[in-house]
Amino acid sequence: MPEKKEPASGWPIVSGEYVVGNPESCVGVITLGSHGLDEAAIEAGAAISGPCHTENLGIEKVVANYISNPNIRFMVLCGSEVQGHITGQCFKALYENGIGDDGGIIGAKGAIPFLENAGKDAIERFQRQIVEVIDLIDVEDTNKIAQAVKECISKDPGATDEDSEEIDLDNEESSESGLPTIAKPDLEYTKKLMDSMDYKIGLITRDFGLGSGVQSKALIGTIYGAVLAMVLIGIPILLKYLLG
């Protein structure tokens, strides 16, 4: 039987929208933007299952709960991808590439994939502990999710050699200085987004102008036609009146 270790006291150590199963299980499940999948994952044997919507604080909470339980060795990503945040892809990038000196997830495509409170040590621990990430992104079939959990359990390598590790998600430096924690924006991504918006607004303005011109000409044509029709109808009536 695989060797197990005690998770941190009070595990899961970070509150969130999740369901807890057997803390000795080797599988954690992230349902991303979907709901209603957790019970199937837990019944299949997962240690914890819940959604994760954001590519910054949401990911930090998952990391905190995973590395505080040395028994979790697999992570199943499933459920619908979170539009804009692209959290599933960010999780994969985090596992494969880690974070840079600025806290940004290397290779992540989300809007603001910056981890302010989980440093490199915690992320490297997460990378060492998780032996495989199972990519079921956009899969909401509970049978497939349950099957993935069971397959992971069948390959359980036992708890990682390292003991549970707890991280504080409150940024102490920011608290002492009295300044709010602000994630660095992805300026390149923002510029591309603004350029795209400017282009689309230009197209909409042009189409609106063309449409308005066509409508204006159509209205004038209608008025001219109505006047001409009235003249053509009125001439015979006027002649009949004059000629008696």
C-alpha cells in the first residue's frame, strides 16, 4: 500500500468553493468554470474537488491547499475553460514552466496571470509534488472525470518525500506599507487588445455612417416618389374640374 502522510492541521488550509473527500487520496480535481461535477469526482476517490475561476488568486489558493497535503500527486483539470482568464491553460503553464522573477506565470495566456503571494519556492514545491496533470479541459462528462480519477489512484506513488508546506496568501510587505496588492498587467496583451478594439470600433463607425447615408438617400427618394405620385394623380382631377 502506498505510504501516506498527515496533511497540515485543519486541511484544507485555505477556504474556498470546494468539496473535500479522502485526504489520503492522491488526486485533486479542478473543475474550472463548471459546477455540479464535484460529487462525481469525490465519489470516484478524489481528495478535493472544486472550481477555479481566476488565474491569479484562485490558482494561489489551489497551490496552497495542494502543497499542504503531501498525498496529492495528480491534478485533473476538467470542466469548461474560463473565458478571458483561461485558467486551465494557466495551470498547465504553471506546472510546465513555473513563474518568472515578477511572479508572472511563464507561457500563460490569461488576462493577469501573476502570483503575488505564492513565491518560487512554493511553486517549485508544487511542480515537484504533482507527478502528472490530466488535461480534460472543457470535459463535463462525469463518467470520464470519474474514470480519470480512478486511473490516477491506480498509479498512486504514495505521498511526496517532503512534508506538508503552508504558505500565507496575505502579502506581508504590502500590509506593512499600507499599500494594496496590485498585480502587474500584461502590457503587451493590453496593447493588442486596445488595438483590436480600436479597429473594431472603426469598422462599426464606418458601417454606421454608410448605413445612415443609405437610409438618408432612401428617405429622400421615398419623399420624391410620394410627391410625384400626388402630382400624377392630381393633374387628371384638376383638368376634369376645370373642363367641367
